[in-house]
Amino acid sequence: MRIDGVAKRSIWPGGDGETVEIIDQTKLPFEFATRRLTHCDDAVEAIKVMRVRGAPLIGVTAAYGLAMAMREDPGDAALATAYETLFATRPTAVNLRWALERVRAHLSPLDPSHRFSTAYALAGQMADEDVEINRMIGVHGLEIIKSHASGGGPVNILTHCNAGWLATVDWGTATSPIYQAHDAGIDVHVWVDETRPRNQGAFLTALELGWHGVPHHIITDNAGGHLMQHGRVDMCIVGTDRVTASGDVCNKIGTYLKALAAQDNNVPFYVCLPTPTIDWRVSDGVAEIPIEERAEDEVLYLDGVLADGSVVTPRITAPNSPAANPAFDVTPARLVSGLITEMGVFDANTAALSQLKRNLNP
């Protein structure tokens, strides 16, 4: 995608054949900075503190982390340790496990002397695959947006959190149909939920939509239902960190409430996902998906910028009150209008996803 007309990805090889570079998303939107990851520990730290975030990007970063671990020690014990360390960084996004298992399966039978070069090349291949997957999600989602375009005004789309290209390697999941519609000349407008507590919507989705020239407005997390009641939302499109085999959707906290409001107002609620985000081992999202509990400081404090350009992090809550910070919630399949994947659009139920699984593994 483009930043001020220049094509960028969220992660790319370091140019030395050994390291990888990322956009440091903890600095956005007030500063654009890149960061070189040199060791496996750098990848671990980047995932933990959310320098990289979003299920697909976490997976690719972890793949590079495993590769860099093999450069330092390609032995079996080091492979096992690096796998477990990277796997423990974020518990909810299934792409992390998928990526690590894929790399480990390729490396395990190899002579240790070949493990680093193989893993590094495979991580780059996975990054390229992610770009194409997300492009195809956009191709299929574009048809849905077209069906809502009447020529009498913009197609108003509400999205939650950041499922944009900053959460993937490129294109994004929920934003890919939006970018493709905009580039095709369709009049689209996006309602961007701020997405407390980390404000990934206000900070990241709004930023990248602005970079690309897509019309949008930031709204508070509580405004979506009101807009739906008054006919100002044509559809919701969100991303996801994990989808169960029955179609339950785990995404950033607050997604469930938007799906409830959408159902009450007959607004279609679509979820965009690459097929590696489906966890075929899980059927009941509420009961089985571990929900990450993040630090209370994310709720108690908020980054901002003063008039002189300095970035500050003031406390925004009562001084002696603690906070709880569940990072995700689960939207039951019954509230989902469709799952937009690189393979097409599928109903959110066991039968449809079983057919998708057969298509993936004929």
C-alpha cells in the first residue's frame, strides 16, 4: 500500500540476508519509524509490546524470529526453545501457532547447517503469500461492496480495530475490499471505531486510510449503534484473530457489541480472514478460545500529542482505581453475515466451513 505515494509493506527483509525490518507501530500515528530485528529475542519483544500486531503480521514476524534463532544455534534444542518462546508471546491469534508449526515442520528433518537459510527463505515466502491472500480477500469483498453501491451516495462501511495493511504484510483483511473499491472509483466512506484501549482504529486504521486517500471519520466506540439506527451504516466489515470451525469469530474487544447492534438494525456484518486464521481444532469460541488479558496501563493511560508536537502519555482515569483489560471478545457465528476469505465468501457455520476445509485439502 502507499504512504504519501510510496509503496510500503509492514515487514521486509533487512537487505543483508539475515535480519528483517518492521514499521514500529508503537510510534504511530505521531511518528513513522522503522526498526531492525536482528535476533529471535528482537522478534519476541516486537510481538509482545505490539511493535507488530495483527494476526497475519504476528505470524510472519514469528517465522522470521524462528529463522534468526536458527542462525545463532540451529540445533534441535534451540529450535524447540525458540518455538516455545515465540508461541508464548500472544495467546489469542491462531496465525502465530500456524506459522511456527509450518516453519518447524520444514526445519525438523533438515541437517542443522541448512536450517537458517531454509527458514529465512520460507518466512519471506510466507510474507509474499500473505500479500496475495489479502489481495484475494479484497477481490471477493469488492463484489459485496459493489452490491451496495447505488450511485445515490457513498457506501458507508463501519470497521472496528485495525484490520488494515498494518496488521498484515500488505492490503489488510477488512480494508482490502475497501481499498480495492476506492481504487476502482466506487464512492466509499468508512466509519472508524476508535477501538479503546489502544486506539488502533483512531491511530492506525484512520492513519492508513488517510495515507491512501479513502474518505473516513473516526467515531467513538459507542457511536456505531446510533449510526446504524439512523441508516448511516450500509455494512460492517471487521477482521479477526481466530475463527472456530463452527464460525465463531474472535476479534478485538468491542466487536461483539457491534455485531449485536448490526443484527438489531438489519446491517450486514462481514468478517474478513485468511484461511490460516481458522482454528479447526476449536468449535466453541466462547468456551475454548483463550482471551488475552493485557496490562491495566493500556486502560489507565493514553498516548497523545501536544500542540508543540511532543508526545505525552497522561493518565485519563481516577487516580486510585484499578482497571481490567480483556483484549478480545467472541462474536457468535449466528451474528455473522459471511466470512470473506481468499477462497471466496462462506457462511459462518460448520457445514460451510467443512466445505472450505475440503477445498483447502482436496
